[in-house]
Amino acid sequence: MHGLRSRLNAIAKRLNVAHPDTLAAQLALLANGAFVSSKLVASDDSTRILLPSAQALLRTARSAKQALDPSGNFA
């Protein structure tokens, strides 16, 4: 899990979101949950459920970045 989170953190930093560490942790938790639940959810349902979840996390992280003032505080 740590290796995945490190890679996701690097990606989140390249995306220039407000809190890349938080986004990386959220995405890692989502991915880990998907692995654990893989036997319980039909493969067709997995993508339908996971993709919008990941997209929502990304939208929120990008929105938070836009809400910050130049000093890094929420406006």
C-alpha cells in the first residue's frame, strides 16, 4: 500500500492540487477497497462505481486548489 500511495502522491503533485498527500491517501484507500471488494462486486459494476468516485476526489482536490489565495490559505 505504501508503494501505491507514493506513486499516487507523485501523480497528485504533478496535477498541482491543493493537498496532494490527502488526495494520494484517498485514492490509495479507494484502490485498496476495490482490491478487497473485488470478489463481492461484479467486474462491470466496479468501473461504474470506482471511476465516478475517483473523478469526484479529483474534482474536489482541484476545486480546493482554486479556493486558495496566493499564500496558500483558503480565500
